Amino acid sequence: MATLWWGGPGAVASPPIDLGRLSSVAGCMGENMLDHEELVAFVPVLDMDRARAFYVGVLGLRLVDANPYADVLDANGTTVRVTRVEAFTPHPFTSLGWSVADMDATVAALVAADVTFERFDGMDQDDRGVWTTPGGDQVAWFKDPDGNLLSLTQLTNGADDG
């Protein structure tokens, strides 16, 4: 059975998954389905200029293409489409997250760039807003200018405990 991974504040737990059954179902639909394809992430924003200043100027993602509808960014090999929308309500859970090698340095750099880290009731976060999971991983959350919740995770021993 699969182990439930912490999805962050607002995430809903789901029952364990029988990976053997899931693999056999996917195999019926076509060998390997999308496991060899590149993932493209989408982030809705209201103001493209403000979003570009944040994602490119603050977070350091590389701008690949820009048009009136979206900025296409490169996040270390993953395509992120920052897409202009007319209206939306940000989700109360993580929209995008990064695995980082050094939580302390990354948090310090983002704080120096005026990024504010979120605090959540009931979570034992340190003075920087970093939460340590029962397995020892560290997680911190912050928002983009449109309220999308983003996260940083430093895994213990460089791998997921699950």
C-alpha cells in the first residue's frame, strides 16, 4: 500500500492506494501512459507583470516565452505556465513546491527579497515559519503576489521517507 504524503495545509487525506491494482489498470490503457512525458505546471495569476517580477525577478525562474496569455518559465527543467486569468480564488493548499538542498539559505534569501513565510494554526513552526515533519523533513510556505500558496521542502537524507 502507498504511504500518504503530507500535502500541506488544506490538503485532504485519501485512503491508501493499492499500487499493484493501479499499475494493472494503467497497463490496460497503454504501456507506461505518461510516465516518460514532461510535466507542465500551471499557475493562475491576475497581473502578468507583477507575476513576472516575482517568478523571474525574485524566485529566479528563467523566462522562456511571453505572450498576452501566459509566461512560460523554466523551473530547473520543468515548464511552468504562469497564466493570466480574469478572476480566481487562491487554493488554501500548495500550488507549487520546490525541493531545496538548504532550507536555511533558501529561506534567508527569500526573506531578504521581502518574501513573507506563512504561519498556520496548530502547526509547530519555528521563528522563520519552517515546520519539521515527524520524519524530519522541513517545510515552509509562502505566497506569490496573487495568493497562490507555494512551498519549500528539504527532505531528510535527500529522499522521501514514504
